[in-house]
Amino acid sequence: MPAKEGLIDVLSSSARGPELSVVGGGAVGLISALAAADAGWRVRVFDAGAHRRAAQVAGGMLGCV
């Protein structure tokens, strides 16, 4: 599958800060990526596609483990 620019990559492409790769585009991955982008990080999210994510497996109950 060819690489695609994701939303996070586009939003943070002008940042000159450190780089971060996030594996997984589910709820936790995207929230983490957005927080890092807001803090000035250059972020790229890697996601395999639509499949069962943590929020679905846990019934939407994400919290401290």
C-alpha cells in the first residue's frame, strides 16, 4: 500500500520540533498525536486501516490500567 499523508502529518508539517511516529489511528493514537502536534512535535500516524480498536474492544471504556 502506498504511503499517504494523514491529517496529523498535514497539520504539523510546518513544525520544526522533534519528530514522533504514532502507531495506530484509533482514539488513543489520535489523541496522543494531536497533543504532541499542539506541543510543537512533527507527528506522523501509521494505521493499518479499519479494524477493532481499543475503544471498541473495551466497550468505549478507556481509563487507567
